Amino acid sequence: MRFTTADIIEALASVDADDTEAGAIRSAEEWLAAMRSGTSSEADPRYLRALAALFRVPPNYFDDDLVAAQVDARIAFTVATASRGIRFLGPCRASSMDVELLHDLHVLLVDVLDRHGSQL
């Protein structure tokens, strides 16, 4: 799913939803613009939690390299398998696998599909 800047601003502005003034949206826009341009490195934890909820990643995705690597590996696995026409129906236990096991499974799936893809 792709998110527009408006989607992101809306998620960030929801942090300040109890603020009845229109300034809440402006502050979210300003914060996002500063983060994107690199003119600020002040990572507001409230906004990071809102972004994590929007992107459906763990809240510490943005500040923990190990968590980010694990999430990125799961995303890569999902994209790679989906591009091969593999769909997971029902609960998928891949979200709880170690990154190394996920990688091994991905390599195995690609190998099987490369060898037998036309027969499946």
C-alpha cells in the first residue's frame, strides 16, 4: 500500500487530535517537512508512534536497527513470494519466524519454483 503525504499528515495530526486549534495540522506538516529535508533530527516519539501505526510496524522500528532489519526482511519475503504468485491464506506463522529462518525459507521457495514452477 502506498501512502500519500496527506495520509501521513493525517496520521501525524491525529496525535494532536485533542487540540481543537487548526495549528495541530500545521505542526505535523512542519515536523514532517523538517524530517524529510534533514533540517531537524528531533524525532518526536508521539509522531513516530503514529507513523508506526500507519505503516503497521512496531513502534521501535525507527530507532532499533535490529527491529528494522527484521521487519524489512519480512517485507522482502512477502514481496518476493507474492511476485511468484504465492499467497498465504489464513494465519501465517512467517511473522513470528527468525529472520535467518525466513531467509532460508525464501531461498528454498525460490529454488523449488525455479525448478518446478511450470508444473505447479
